[in-house]
Amino acid sequence: MKTRALFPGGPPVSLLGLRLVAPPMAPWPRFGEPCLYEVRRLSEEPTAAMIRAAAAAGITLFDSDWASGNGHAEEILGRVLRETGVDCLLSTKGGPRFDFAGRLIHDNSRSNLMNQCEDSRQRLGRQQIDLYSVQGQDDSVELKLTARGLNDLVHGGRVRALGVADFSPLAVEELMRYAPIQVIQAPINLLERSSIQAWHQLCSRCGLGLIATDPLAKGLLSGTFNGSETFPEIDPQRAGPLFQPPKFERAARFSASLADFAQARGLTREVVALAWVLALPGVTSVFIEPRNEQELRSWLAAADLELTESDRHLIVKMLEEQGL
């Protein structure tokens, strides 16, 4: 698989990165509310088979986080990669945690990041984590205090490179005053395009790498929904304007049109959606979250697909026709 530098002057990574969550697309509780969904472990052997297939296909970037499956995702990832002996880059994240009342909260304090990083190192079986990111903004902790924890992880030899996930561009710039952030992870897909220019400008100006997350818009670009579904207000994975009328119905119609567009070219809508993100200026890699080995294999073609300029214009026209 083709590679790009993780950040300017950084190590090469595959265009597609495998991200493990537990389970993929599973609902999470809202921050600050009681956990309404059981924390489930991953299916061990199917997950291991998917990791092995990804490594065999040339994927060299693997990602998870401290919370997924209460650490089970990291445990499987570390074990399988040690068994296969693959030369890869491991990425994980810290910050979110459950409090004693079972509420999911942000905790970007130095102590929490230090403790979670140590847990992740043990689960992954690594002396050093290649990329460690703080996930989500925590308004209760000053950014310079968060940065102190991140700096200590680097200076202590536990982490090679630092990143941020799900931050605003303004918060990233503020955090960079105190810590050497090198990689940004941000949701980028065909349905969430408004921030693309801002991220590209920030990464170009500051010499940062950009990893696109959620390239299939929580299933909207993979045919999971037909536009008639409704979602309870408590479902945080389906929160936000994309899953509210009338945008949800428009997004589902666009997804159906994208499927027809892809089929006419012998492709799938997922491959087209992933290739579209990969072609954006400044994007280093795209994290995918396949549910199984078969789905993983069907998405690999995105790394080699180069959409023509006319195809890209047609896709944008289809979005505009739906008011997106």
C-alpha cells in the first residue's frame, strides 16, 4: 500500500489506517450522563483476523484508545501485532474516562493522561507509543496543564509523537504554544466539508500531519441508513445535525446516489467516499473502522483509486442537488 509521511519529516504510514473501537459504530453515553450502554469486549478471533489481514495488505498504521472495550481493543491489537512481528506505527488516545458514577467524562489532567498512557503501554506491549493523542477538549483543565502531561510523556520516553483528536483549530493552536503537537485527527468526509480548508491551512502553516477520522460519516456513506430512521435524543453516536431532519434524509438520498455513481464504475460507495477524502490536500491517512475482515478487504481499493477531476465535480454536484 502507498505511504505518506505522518507529518513533515516524520515516518511513513499507509494511506489507510485501521482503527479499533469496541464495537465499531457502537453508541457511547453522552459526556456527563450515566452509561446507558454496556461496555462490551470485542470478538477476539474475528478482530485478530482483521488485524492480520490489514497487516498483510500493507496497512502500517493501527489505532485505538484507552476506553474501547475497557482496554480490550488495545490488548488484542498489541498481542496480534507482536505475534505477526509487523513493522508498524501504533497510535492510541487518552482523556475520556468513566467516573465512579458511571458517567463518561473528559479528563485531560496531567495525572489522568499519565495513568492512561501507562495502561496503554502495558496493553499494547510497547515501551514507547508511536503516536499518543489527547482526545476531546476538557474545559475544566487549562491547556497548559494538559500540555505538561503530554510533555512529560515525551521527555520520559513513553511517547514518540503527540497528537490531538476532536479539538477545534483554535484549541489546537493554543495547545501548540505549550506542547509539540505534530498530528491532528479530525472528522472529515463528504458530508462534513466545512472544516477542511481550516485544517489544511493550519497543518500547512504549522507543519502538522492530518489524519481523517469518520470518513463514512457514522454509516451514512456506507448504506447503513435509508433516511426513514429516527434516533432517540440520548443516542450520542447519532447526535448532531447530520442525523436530524431534514439533513438526515438528504444525506441518505445522496448516499443512494453515490452508490449508483460507484456501481456504474465497478466500485462501491465506501471506496469512492474514502478515495475522495484521501485526495484532499494535506490529508496524510484515513482511519477506517471495518466491522469484519470482509469489509476491510472490500475497502482496500480506496488506497489505489484516483478519482478524475470530472468525477469529483460530479460528486460535488450531487451533494449540492441534495442541499448538502
